[in-house]
Amino acid sequence: MNPVAVAASFAEEIRERAAQIEADRRIPEDLARRMAEAGLFRLLVPTRYGGLQVHPRILFETLEETSRADGSVGWCQMIGATTGMMSASLPEQYSRIIYAANPNGITTGVTAPMGRAEPVDGGLKVTGRWPFGSGCEISDWICGGCYVMENGEPRKNRFGPEMLLVFFPAGEVTIHDTWYTSGLCGTGSHDIEVTEVFVPEGRWAVLGNPARVDAPLYRFPTLGLLALGVSAVALGIAQHAIETFVALATAKVPTGSKRSLAQRDGVQKDLARAQASVKSARAYTFQAIDAAWDEAESNGKLSTDTKANLRLAASNNAWSAAVAVDLLYHSAGGSSIYKTNDLQRCFRDVHVATQHIMVAQPTFEVVGKIMLGIDPKTLL
């Protein structure tokens, strides 16, 4: 099975339903379930648990393909797929319960440690509220980042405060209707909350620890793959904008002109610059992924420089995508502002994607510190 081709097979339906997805502020249940049955949320799940365990390039290209059809659907697929990577880090008992026992299940969650996990007999008692719970309404299991508390303070490990990614059955999670945003409206990224929920011993992954499944894919950093996923969505949105603009420029004759938009020198320049921005970012990304894969295979782990290169490629993708979309949005003129024109949604969606913490502007500072020999004091 070629996941990129599978994603492409959903594109026509996704585009036809895009306006309704945005209006409903979520992915339709039937679409999500059919995508799950096709394996599109299982790209990073180990084969031993019924997943596809794909090369990171395949992950990237598959997310791009879905996001070219609609950024919100691509985003939810990205969250589900990258959360699935945790199946390689959970104790086998829970990987089998959460993933292997339900091959069409969907897991989503929020990595940010906004929960408090109190050790109790037999496990943890967890309380927390997390914003940006993308895809929570289509999920079977939802996870949330937590600090482990000890004597009222976060417990420390070698990286600093100990962080866990704790899994909850979706029925134990309260969803707050908070997702009213400028873009990526169809992701249903509401606040999610649990209050003093008991989590049995081991139903969590320790962020920063090596995966329990040893394979090149699982030697990639969790946050690094999440950042690449976010950026793949952004580039998919930019590719959608390019396709939309080409069709518009060919057909549109601006007011007061006798020539089509496509015949204007400035328009031609903006289109070429947008294309170069997207293609150069993709080329850098694939170089970074391939170099990391080679290192993971040969050395068994990734160096700090290699992890930083992955993060830099991801952030560059997101901001290059925004540059491309901005060029086309402005070059299209007044046509861009109408809801009947996909450029306005691409414009709104890509600028929400750039705000994600994994690709936001401060990530450039982190990479710059590493290049200068300064400890960034953060997980990559």
C-alpha cells in the first residue's frame, strides 16, 4: 500500500466537503473513520501493533497530500499520526490495548505539560486542561502532557521537570467548545480537560526517553517528527494556494484591463517565487530527513546537530509556506477575499499553522543557540 496514493484517493471528497468541514468546525465522523480504516492515522505505529511504520519522508508526503485538499483535515491526520508514534514508547500491554486491539482507532492529544500527575497506589491521579486538542471529537483515546508532582513541585530528571504523555479513554475527557479561530477552523481543536482521573500504572510514555521499539523510525525525536508533521501541513496548504492561483490567474481579467492576470509580469514573478519557496523548503527537508535516517540506522541515535537540522527544516517549511501563500493572496487582488475563493482559506490556515509552538519563531533561536555552542536547555 502506498499511503501517499491512499491520501490522494480521498482528495476529491475532502475538497467537496471542505466548506462544510469549516462550518462544522470538525472532520465528519464518517470521513475520519474511513481514513482510519485506510491506515492514514497509523503511519508511525509499529507493524507489530498493526501500523505501517513508514519512513519519515512517506509521513511527510502523505500529510502534504491530504493538506493540499484541505488544511484542517491534513492537520487532524497529522495529530493522529504523530500521536500514534507513542505506541512505540508505551509499555507493550498498553500499546496492544490502545492500538493493536482496535486497528481502526484514532488517538490524538496535546504534548504541552499542562496537566498535574500525582503518584497514587497503582498509578497516577491526573488533573489538567489543555488547549488545542485537535481532532478530539473523532478520537478513541486522548493523551495530555503532564508534570509528575512530588511534594507540590514537579519531579526532576536529567532533562529537568519530568514530563509524561498520559493516555485517557475519550469518554473520560471533557471537551470544551472553544475553537473559534481565524484559520484551520475544521480541526475541532477545542480545550480538553480531566479532573482527578485515575490512570493505571504505565499507561503513559516518558518524553525524552528512548522508545521501547528499537527501529530507525523510533530513534527520531518525538518533537522533531511532530514539527515535521506541522510543517508538512503548511506546505500542503501552500501547494493548494499555488494550484488555486494558477486557475484564477488564467481565467481572471482584472477590472480596467484587457489582459488576463496571468499576462502580468508581476504576477508571473510572484508565482515563480512562491513555487521556489515551496520547492526549496521541501528539498531541504528531504535532505535533513534522509541524513537523519542514515544516522539513525548507522549510529543508533541522532546527534544534537541532526535533531536541530530537522527542527530548522520544519520551521523553515512553515514560514516558507506562509511567504508563498502571502505572495499569491496579494497578487490575486480583490478576488482573494471571497469565501468562494480557496486562497482566503489558505491564507488564514497557513497563518494559524505558523503559530504552532513546534515551528514558531523561537525555534529559530533554539537552532541558532546550538550552532553557536550554547545549550538551548530544551528537548529537540
